[in-house]
Amino acid sequence: MDARLLKMEAARAALAHVEAGMVIGIGTGSTAEEFIRLLAAAVADGMPVTGVPTSERTAIMCRELGIPLTTLDDVPHLAMTVDGADEVDTQLRLIKGGGGALLREKIVAAASDSMIVIADETKLVDRLGRFPLPIEVNRFGLAATQMAVLKASEKLGLSGRIVLRMAEGTPFLTDGGHYILDASFGLIHDPRALSDALHAIPGVVEHGMFLDFADVAIIAGKSGVKTIKPTR
């Protein structure tokens, strides 16, 4: 089974958790897009569901496929969010932000009663850090912020390249108009300590570690679909 089919199976399992009349957060990324396609088919068949997109890319796709949308300003409390992940460990701690939507993804997830993560088995890890950690930062004072991130990570025994994400020769801009630093720290032994250290840096808007957000992970692999709940 190829990667897309695995993502489709995870998305199909997540769709079973969606009930008529729900207002749900809709994630960003290739696995989330499989969920969007399946959700759009359900809406076309008459299922009343409204979505809050976590990125402009997701919003465009939802509109094109006929999924009704609203905003957190109009509906500040959501039943659930369905989103993918770049990494998920057995405690359902995540790294997200490979697509650059981590800030909005975290805001939407925080406004939801539950978060369902959908992924193929290649995203499941024993410990976070194989995937570079995205850190969304303010454009003002970039060099100072990057230095502060480096110093904070070194105090925690972390090392590795911290690079400004580029797109077609210019700095990548998030939907919020910020830059992203991709930090290749390797295995992160204490995600909570790193989270606290990054949040203490004024130029850091948000980071891509989602700790205590996910309630269920639906992981599709060659042997089938399995559901993981946190051990915390």
C-alpha cells in the first residue's frame, strides 16, 4: 500500500468520528487533504458539517470542494479538530509545522474539545526530533531571536543547525506574516523544557511541538489502521 493510500485509510477512520451538525477544525497538509476530500463527499451526500480551516491553503481547498466554513470569531468553541502531524510519539506529543501553518493549527486545536491526529506509520516515532522543529518567529529582530533560540537549546544540551526557511529564494512567510526557523536538534529529551525555553523568547511567536493537545492518533500502516491513545 503506497503512502497516499495509507493516508486515505487514516482519514477515513477519522471521518467516522465526525457527527452531523458538528463544527470542526480542519488541518493542513497532505494527510489532512485526504480527510478534506472524504469530508467533502460526505457533505455532498447531505451531512451538515461546518469547518474552521487552519490555513489559507485549507480554506481554498474546502471552498473548492463545497465544505461550508466559518471562523473562530463566529464560533470560538469547536467539537474537534482533525489534523496531520510530521511526527507523533507514543504519548501523542507531536511535531507539526512542516507546511508552515503551526500557529493557526495550534490556535484551532486549543479551541477544540478534542484533537484527532491522522498519519501514516512513517510519522510514528519513539521520541520527537527526527523531523526538524519549526519555530515561528517575528520578522523584527530575526538575528537576535535566532541567537536566543541557539543559546536556549544549548542550555538543554541540544545542538544542530537552525536555519531560516526559504521559498523560491526568499524567506518563507506564514499566513500570519512571520518567518520560520527550522531547528535540526535531533532527539528532544525534554520537550516540555524546550517548549518553556522557546516560549520565554520574545521573538518566538510559537513552536511546532504540540504537547497535551492530541487525544487520539489514527495511524495507518501496511498491517492496517490502529488507534493510539496517550499514556500520560
